[in-house]
Amino acid sequence: MNEKDRIQRTFLQEKMYEMEESGALNCLLSLEHFMRKNCLRISDLFSKMDSSGDGFVSAEELRRGMK
């Protein structure tokens, strides 16, 4: 493994650890499961969460969509 690959691997390991600690990894895994179960693409999911129809998902819309 060359130096560039080692640095990238270390960076990714650190990010995975941070995601696990913050709960973000569980959130993303839940989203993935829901999307696969319902045959949704990420754009479909965010369209469903965008209750205002403005083309953006606000923090509140995201919170409601995650429940």
C-alpha cells in the first residue's frame, strides 16, 4: 500500500468512527434500508420530505421525514 492509499484509508477510518460515535451511521443505514424496501432513489426520498415543495429539505422537514 502506498502512502497516498494509507492516508486515505486512515481518513476514512476516522470518518467512520466519527459517524458511529455521532449516530450518523445508524441514520444513514436506516435511510438506506427504507429506500431499498420502498424502491426509492435519494431524489424520491427528498421529494417526499420536501413538504413545502420549494425544492429544498429544511432541517425541520428532515427531522419529520426521519421519524
